[in-house]
Amino acid sequence: MTQANAQPLYDTYNRAGLRFERGEGVWLITEKGDRYLDFAAGIAVNSLGHAHPHLVKALTSQAEKLWHVSNVYEIPGQEKLGQRLVNATFADKVFFTNSGAEALECAIKTTRRYHYVNGHPERYRIITFEGAFHGRTLATIAAGGQAKYLEGFGPKVDGFDQIPFGDEKALKAAITPETAGILIEPVQGEGGLRPVTEESLRSLRKICDEHGLLLLLDEVQCGVGRTGKLFAHEWAGVTPDIMAVAKGIGGGFPMGACLATAEAAKGMTAGVHGTTYGGNPLAMAVGNAVLDVVLADGFIEHVRDIARLFKQGLASIADRYPDVVSEQRGSGLLMGLKCVVPNTAFIEALREENLLSVGAGDNVVRLLPPLTITEDEAREGLARIEAACERLSVVNKKKSA
Ligand SMILES: *Cc1c(COP(=O)(O)O)cnc(C)c1O
């Protein structure tokens, strides 16, 4: 047996050689004491930054009382968070999970069961879009449809029909008597920060209503305030039947949720679905604490104000460094820069300026600061992004030479 690599972890990640020891708000601090401005936020997870006092208190005080009981018993924190989500959204029903992919699995199963209990078990297929990302389970890689995530994992789970992004004709052609629903991210995260226009989201709603399909939204990345609304679909003034949420809702604690109307969830009766850890008291304490902050007066307005500042700053950067950045994209604080240079080179240049970012498809760099970022921190971030562009810009290098 050859031992090519002695480290004990799966080699599934090409990790950056950074070792963080602690976080303070939008800052991450390495073991050596270097400070980084965190515009990756654990991939849109640390919505309230690191070590937010209200979250720390919620988690530690719950940790002293009770961690886990299982869903065999009533869990007051779950009822409270569920009711708050119902009050704040289109939904009547909530199922708590540990992750985004599990929230999507629940959304997919809820959709299939809805048609099943309506007497249409043949309606199980879900239409999805190219460039989508819905997670890494067997069903969610099939839903996402990206070859790089499907390769080598056996037969693709059946029941997903993928069509080009923004192609209404293809969409209408893809609807068959077996179609159960349409699943879409209001803003594609991994796919490269492509927002669905408000008009097409409204049109999707209409098509679903006309064909008796359920509209499933994946707001795992764009939800919980990130776009400057509590949920991104609110911009379009339409509501889904089912929505998957995760990432920002836990502020760093692993949790997710599947929200549905009572009608859509009617097939999800006792015993048909479950989770051991989902909705555990620790997660619920943190989830409730996140909502305390996000739903407080002025918080969403703050997100919009900061987003405006970034929009102007990034537009100016894209203008001045056309050989590095071709376009800014996204919605609210779910921001992207479409790169001219390889996005990996841009991410590295940003890291040289002690700013953390995340790559996305379509050669985009994602900028996802905690929603709590201040104006001063945003300006500091813009200055670092500009400095990274300066490093990479051939044109400007020539000028100064
Ligand atoms: C991250 C993500 C998922 C998967 O969430 P996990 O918690 O990694 O399972 C699904 N959909 C979208 C849009 C995401 O950004």
C-alpha cells in the first residue's frame, strides 16, 4: 500500500493555507495574529459576523441547559422559531434541518408527496436550471445537474429536468404530465451571482399556477436579509409554495429549514419524513437569536445602505480596472465581480490584501460580508479590493513603469 498523502482528511478540498483562531465581527484572526477582513463569511453563513455577543449568549446559555432530545418530544425553541418564520413569510409550516441540502431534500420530498396525496404519484419530476447549485447529496447533485458534481457517483437520481437559465420557451416545452414543480434560486450563488429578474420570477409563479405545479425556491444563500429583503423573492412580490433556507439563518451554527404553505405540506404526515438532529435546542436558540437581530428595526435598511455603498464603489472599480474586472453582479450583499483575469488569481490577490472572498461559477468572485458590516469596514474592504486590482492590472502597471 502506498501512502501518497499522510494527512487524515479526505482530499475533497483544496484548502488555503490559513489557520484562523478566532473572529471578531467582520474580522478573522489567524493563529499568528494576522487580521483578515472576512468577505467570505463562511460562504454566506456568518450573517452576523463572528462572535456576535447576542448569539454567543444564546448558544452558551442554552448549552448549560439542554443540547438534544430528538424530535420524539416537543421542542419549545422549535415552535417559537417556526411561528416566527411563519409570521414573517408566506409559509404556514416549517421543518428544521441541519443543512441546506437537507432543506432541499425536504422541499423535493414535500413536492412529490403533495402530488402523491392528490392522487398523482406520476407527477414527481422537478424542473431546474443550468448553473444551479442545490447541495451535494445524491438528489441535490441531480437537481443542480452540474457534470463536475455528478461524475463518478453512479446513475443520476431520476426526476430532474434541467433547462437553460432564463429560457421561458424551453421551460414551457419541459413541462409534461409528470412535472411536479419548478425549483430555482432567486439569485444563483455558486453559479455566478446571476439574479432571476423580478419579471421572470412572476412569470414562473404564473406558469406554476396554470399547470398545477409547485414553485420551490432555494434561498439557502440569498435568504435571511442578504439581498436587502428578509427573503429575495419579496423583491418580485410573489411567493413560493415551498422554500429551502439555511446558511445565514444559523449565523454559523449548522441549521436549515424547509418552509411551505399548509396546502403544499399536506402530504407530509406523521412518519413520512424525519431527522435526528434537525431542530435541536442549540440550533433553535441560535436561530431565534439570529432572527432577533435580523428582524429588529433598521437592520434590513442597514443592509440596503451598505449594499448601495458597495454598488457605487465596485462600479467605480470595474470602471477603472477593465482589464481585471468586467462587471459587478448580484443583489444586496450577495455581490460578485465577473473577472477578466482568472477568478482564482483575483481571490489570491485579495488574500494578499488580507481580504477573504469566495469563487463562483462563470469566473466570478463572490463578496459576501457579514450583514453587520459598518460603513467604515465597507470602505476599508473597497480599498483592499482596489489594491488587489492594482496588483493585477497590466494596464496600470505599464502606466507607472
Ligand atoms: C450552500 C447551498 C446549498 C447547500 O447547503 P449545504 O448546507 O452545504 O448542504 C444549497 N443551495 C444553495 C443555493 C446553496 O448556496
